[in-house]
Amino acid sequence: MRTPLNTLAGRLARRVCLAALFAGSIAAQALTPAQVRGIASGDTDARIAALNQAVAQGDPSLGAFVQAMLDDAVKRSGDQVLVVRDGKAIDAASLAPVALPANADDVINNNRMRGALEAAMSGLKLFSTDPAVRDAAVGDLLKQSLDETQLPLIERAYAAETVPAIKTRLDRMRSTILIASSDKAQRLAAAHALAASGQASVRGLLLDRLAAGGEADPQVRAALRKALSDIDTKLAWGDRLGVIFTGVSLGSILLLVALGLAITYGLMGVINMAHGELMMIGAYATYVVQQLFRTWLPGAFDAYVVAAIPASFLAAALVGAVLERSVIRWLYGRPLETLLATWGISLMLQQGVRSLFGAQNVLVENPGWLSGGFDATDNLTLPYNRLAIIVFAALVLAGVALLIARTRLGLFVRGVTQNRRMAACMGVNTARIDTYAFALGSGLAGLAGCALSQVGNVGPDLGQGYIVDSFMVVVLGGVGQLAGTVYAALGLGVLNKLLEGWQGAVLAKIMVLVFIVIFIQKRPQGIFAMKGRSAEA
């Protein structure tokens, strides 16, 4: 039967495990009564000094004692320090069971002492046999204030480390401490080592050292300035890569939005002002699927996005098919009337959603596997949800390209687009193909709404912010050209983010619009022109 950790035997078992873990890497030496008293009593500075000394010596029983201190399970009676759990006491030094004195007082740890205890636990983990535990321990220590009292521990861990990546981080930690050393040679070596870090936190450390009174030696100050320049260069590259990634992410969203419009407008010639509302329907379909999973399948909640993808496509495609059969089929060849009719439909859909779900935005929660991000550099984190959108957009694009170029439906759509009368003479049901094509474009808008729900709130006005941009993408890329849609979406996304960093969001949007107007004047057919001639119906 497994011993519970909240019992005395369980605590002793964990103490033994910690001792076995650290004994192989650091010198085996039991805590003395004087060390225990030094850690548990006195002023904070003296307690921290005693704690760091014990950590540097590598006492194998220290881990369990530090954990007891963090758990507020340590009491003191005279010169005796006790670990008390479940009403039973043991001597912290000898580990022998003792009677709990009635006058035992709790050992109080202020925030500074708790920080030192947590740092000590992280330091002890530097000698774990698991590289992941050691790596996490280094990360924990880097978040805390380091001083020269911790240098012996880090030196020992650095000498014992075998994983190159962890060893490099330990070396940077070591240099962070040595940069304040009284030895000029050590400070110079630390400055040269820190120059390769590329970390914003190290930049702050160097700025502090260069501040008035931080470093007096001219040679060391020159080395610090050189290290600061190198770090600024690395951070600048991180910022540039961040802008490019954000632009590609925005471009992927624009691509998803514009793909459906490339079919309904580019191939069918329908100016669909309700395209943004079809996106909104896809986003709300994702919200409904999320709520169903939360209510009926809470254990499988992280999989709701997989179910929401076909649901959002089908919901938007169904609405699009109804619109085509009831309204748009009577307006082919009449662009102004189509624009006005679809604009009115967009207002109706917005009001319908407000009536069903309310006027306030609804929150669509990211599943666990789309939360967080990948740290590419110290100042660049790539969110998993935006990485997923980029991959999703590429998959949707590949699917649409295959459908249009390789399937029977794609052949019929291209045939009806190029010569409706000839296609009808060949036995193609042009009215049905129109419905299928419009439903496909609407379904793609629904997929765009599903993707957008993972990067922001979902509301009745969701589509209004993207309808103009999506039309710009289709027109700039070339009407009816999927390749042009890809180039235009990614190009506008990156260009918009580059200009935002230079002139701000409002001026960036104006400059993009001016660029598109000038480009269309010079090349009305867009980036890629439609090949051949099309016969009007």
C-alpha cells in the first residue's frame, strides 16, 4: 500500500528520495543542529546566508527541510528545531521522533525568506538525474535575484552538467553573478559571455552596471557597452521576426477570409456584402459546439475545435445555399442590385444573431493544445493558436485548389464560369452548380470564422472588420486567381504590420489603401490576370 504524502511516513519517504537524488551529485553531509538553527532563527540576512551555505555544501537532507519550511511545518523550542506534521514531531537535524513541546513556536518566513527558500529548492534540483527537471530549475533561478552566495552551487552544477543547452544557460547565470565581482578579470570575462545571451533581462543588467556608480573601470565599461550593442542587435532581429510573423499570421487570416470571396466574387461575379456575416455564422457555430462539449463532453473539451471545423463550414454553407436559391439567383449580371441586396441581408443576419445570442461578444476558449506559445527567442513568442491558423490556412488553400482543379464539381464550376450557355448545352445543370459554388464560398467563410474565434472574441460585428480587406485581397490578386489571392493576402498582411510599426495603425491602413489604388490604376487585372476570354451569359 502506498504511503500517503501527508503522513509522517510519507514525508520521511520523500526525504529519503531527495537524499538519494542529490547524494550522487553533491557531497553527502547531514545537516548539523547549528545549521538547522541558523536557517530557522535569527534575522533574515543571517538565515539566508546559512541557507545558501547549506545549499553550497550539498546537504542531502536539506531538500526535505526546505520543503517543510515552505509548508510552514517547522517549529522551534529553545535550541531545538522540529518538523511537525499531523501532530507528530521529528528533530530537523537528527530526524529522530521527539515529543512535541507545548511551548513550541512557529518559524515565521517573510516574503524575502520564502524567495530564498524557493531559490534553494531550485538550486537543489540542478542535480536531478532528469534533464527536464534541471532545465526547469535553471529557468526558475533565472527569474530570481542572484548573488555571489549562490555562485558555488552554480559552479558545481555547471561542472557536472552534460546537456549543452543547460550548460550554456548555467554559464550565463554564472556570468550574471560575476558581472558584479570585485575581480576585474572576472567582470571582463562575464561581459564577453553575456554579449552572446540576446536576453532582455541581461540587457537590463548591463544597463544597471553602466549607470552612474555601477562600473568605474573604463575597460570593463567598454566591454559592457560592446555586450549591450550585441544584445540590442539580437533583440532587434527578434522584433523584426516578430513583425514578419504577425504579418504572416494576419495574411493567413485574410487568406481564409478571401478564399470564399475568391469563389463567389472572383469566379461567379457576385458582390456579396454579406460575406463577413457568413464568417460570423461560422464563428458562432464554433461557439455553439464549444458550449455543447462543455455541457455534454467536458472530458473531451480540448477536441471541440475538431468538431467545430465541419460544423462551421456546414452552417455557413447552408445559409449561403439558402441565400443563393432565394435571392442571389435572380440577380446574376446585375452587380449593383446584388450589392444592395446582400448588404441588406448582412444587416438581417447581424440582427438575427443579436436576437439569438445577445448583442454582447461571446468568449470562445482556446483548447489546451492551442494555449500558450513557442519561445523562438527571448523577446519573440509564437502563439500556438496563430501557428495553427497559418497551418490551417495552408491546408484549406490546398483543399480548395485540389477541388477546383481536380474534381468534377471544380470542372463544372470552371465551365459555367467561362461559358454558361455552352456548359448548359453539354448537360450541366448550371443553376445547381451556382448553388454548390456559392455554398462552397460561404462554407469557406465559415471556416475563416472558426479560425478567427481562436484569436479574439466573437460578436455580431465580427465580419465587418474584414469584408473590405478581403475584397482588396481578391481585387489585388486578380479576379478568379487563387494564386493571386495567396500573394495578395500574405503581402498585404506583412505590409500592413510593417507600416503599423512605422506610422501607427490608422496611417498604415490609409497607406495600404493608397498603394492598392495606385496599383490597380497601373494594373487593373491585378497581380495575376485571367487567361483567355470569357463569354458573358
